[in-house]
Amino acid sequence: MYKPKSTKEIYIESLSINSASLEKQLADQSVLLEEIKNIIDFVSKMYCENVERIVTLCDKDMMALEYVPSPLKLFIDCLAHVQKSLSLSLPASRLIQRYPSAWEDWM
């Protein structure tokens, strides 16, 4: 019998996919492995903290799901915060800057 994924499962699965993609793109830009790890760790921590808040909101009221960011939007928001919070190499900074720009163009 099919059981739909929970909100948390959907968000965490999205984080895994997006993080793997970002990690590969950063490596393709010759970003050092230590910096890649710092970026992924920072994004993951911030993302998971937000997911916990989202899950708590949705547990109280399923309609709250309409007002929280999608998994991709949350990932993009976390990347924008990385840009402001970490001292990044030029290749990492350029790549990460393109994510929010692409999101804005897409929307």
C-alpha cells in the first residue's frame, strides 16, 4: 500500500539532491574540498533548522504549508545566507550568486 511521504521527508530528500548538485558544481569550479564541506554543512544546518519550524507549523495546521517556502526556495534562501555569512572564494561566491538570480528569473 502506498504511503505518502511526510513533509519532513520531502524537504530532507530535496536537501540531499540539491546539496549533491551544489557539491558537484562547486567541485567543477575547482573549489577546495574543505570550503565545499563548510558550505554544505552551513546550508544543511540552516535548512534543517527551518524544516523543523516548518514541520511544527504544519503539524499544528496543514494549511500552513501554503505559506512556507518550497524545498527548493528554502535551499536558495539558505544559499543566499551563506553568501552573506561566510567568506567565500571567488569561484564559490560566483556560483552561489547565480542560484538566487536564477530563482528570481524563473519566478
